[in-house]
Amino acid sequence: MRPFPFWLVVVISFGLSTALAPTARAHTGTQVGARGGVQLLDDDVLRDQYAASFGGEVRLSFALSPLIVALSFDNYFVTDRTLFQVGASALYDLPIRHAFLYPYVGAGLGLTRFALPETGAGVSPEEPGGSEPESPATPATDSNGMRTGLNLVGGLRFDHLEVSLVRPFAQITLSVGPIDMLTVTAGVLFELEGR
Amino acid sequence: MRAAFFAAMGVICIAAPANAELVLWPHLDARLAGDVEPTRGGAGVAVGYFLPAWRGVLVGLELDTTWNGHFFRDEDVAFLVPEGVDLNTDALVLMGNLVVPVSIPSAPIWRPYAILGLGMTRAFFTVPGTEKYDSAQDSLTFSTGVGMMHQLTRLLGLRADVRYQHAFVDEQRSGGYPKDYGFWNVSVGVMFQLPLGRWPDRWSSKPP
């Protein structure tokens, strides 16, 4: 039996903290926006350090809940490789808000799709153009696929009454799992409906 | 077929006791740790029927089916095929679950719950391009865990749980995974509930 992953403790702590905290209501509505970022971790096979990302995000808030559901897509620009992530997270505004700055934390799932070039590292030897592994005992690795991981989010949202339609934000996302990533992201959300 | 389904759902809703809830829960799964391939995912759906049992406690019965891709670690089942043959493993998990949610006084939109399940795991072994090595393995499966439901609207909610699942393998039969296996699994999804309404604080005598 492999050890129980430590980050599950983080998720459970997040759930408990939001459950026990005062149930402030989020605004009801839908926000859509674009975002860009930089991935900070290094990995020779899958991605480059400081790889740029660009994508979109939808944030949904609900009448009964203080949680905001964020659905996101991020494409990472890595030479000769495909790497993108579809994510769904629950965000929670921390009860330490400034007049127009709202810090938040969140957790969710990220589905990361990757594809390596066929002649690159990790290609199975039976695939056309694949390189032989270093030794017969070296297991072949998938050259493409989709992996599920956990996303932990911390960020800051600008939300001023006089500029209510535009909400810039900046956040850090730590993706934990088979594909680890640490991405600093900034973006702008536009209020579609509600308040 | 579709009409029959909606007719059945209608009958269930109409015939249900006033406080009963019909719940549909499509979910994504990730295996965290254990004897199977970790960090791979799956998807499933559960249909449940919840009744208030005692004060703030509800009791629910649900049927849950989950498809898991790339189920076993390659090195653990490599002996089933000759060297160099790429064996794929998937699994269909069918569970009957007893779910016990508890409403939180003053915060009824949160419902922690415990879950206990009994069912079957059917593991599939396939090799692309040939049926020569295809086989399946059925194993009695037990699961237990805890989770949280969170109401977003009168129809929608979020639900997530962490479960330990243990499959009992018939070690006398050859083929398939050679011994009992267990793993931790997290499931996250959106929950639909009928009839529409805000979850009542079942500890209170006040109407919702």
C-alpha cells in the first residue's frame, strides 16, 4: 500500500474551513474572462520552465452558497509538445477582504492533456520512430494521454463598485498529481449577469 | 425508453414522502493511492434516494457505477501476456451504497456524510489489435468513506467524497490480478436533487 497523499489533508482542511467559516453569500451571477500566465516548474520531458499559458475562465456564483465555481481552460505553449488543462475549482472568498480587494482560496480537479513528439523521451519502443529504452528493465512511458490532478488555488480579485463590470484578478495555481505545475496567472473577468 | 424513464422519475417524486429526496450525481474520479495505478481517473454516475431518519440524520440508498481507465499498474499484470505485449486494463465498478448525511444546524447547505458500499468490480484485460489475451475478472468489492454535499441552488449542489475500496480476488482462479487489492479514490461532481428546494435544517422544528 502506498502512503496516503499529503495534499488530501489540504483538501479536507479547505472543506472544513469553508464549512465552519461564516456563510457569507457570494454575488449571484456569471463572469467570463481571459487569462494568461507563466508556469514556473521545470521538467525536461513535458514542459519548459517559464512556459507561457493562455486561456479562458468562467466563474459561477450561486444564491445559496458562498462558493464560486470556476471552470477554466489553459493552453501551455511548449515547443513540439501539446499541453493543456481543463479545470474545475470551488473558490472561497476569505473573510479578510479589503474595500475592493478580495483574497480567495480554492481547490478543484484539473484534467491535463499532454502529447510528446514521437521521437522524444518516453516513447514506447514499439511505436514508429521510438527510441530504445536505456535498459530492458526501463518501462516505456505513455507519449500522450490525459491525467487527473488536484488544483490548489490562491488569488486576489479586484472588485470595485464603480467598475463593477470588469474584475481583474491574479492567482497562483499549484497542480499536484502525475503532472505537477505551478502557474502564476493574471486575467480579467467580465460580469455577464447578476451582481 | 426516454419517456419511460421520465415517467418513472415522476412517479417516484410524486409517491415520495414529503421530505424524501431523489439525487442524481455524475462524478469524476481520481485514484489517489493503493494497489492499483494511482492518479488515473474515471467517471461515473450515482442515483440515490434519501429519507430523513432521525433528527438531523438522513439515510440514503444509491446505485453507483464508475468506469476506471488504466486500472492496474502495468508491472503488476505484465505476467499475463508475453514480454513486449501492451496490456490495457480498465474496470467497471458497480456499487450499492448506504449514505448517511447529517445536516449542520445553522448551515444546512452543508451536509457531511458517511458512505458504506458493497458491490462488484469487473476488471477488463485487453490488448489492442487482438482478442487473444482478452479476459475479465469479477471481484466482490467493499467500500467506505466520508464526503461532503454542498447546496448551490435549489436544484444543484456540489458533492465530493474520499473512499477506500477493497476488492476480494478469488486467488484460486488463474488469470487477472493475482490477489486482493485496495485503493483510495476521490470522487467530485455536481449533484442534482428533486424535488427542488432548499435543504431544511432537520434539527429544527421550523419549516424550511
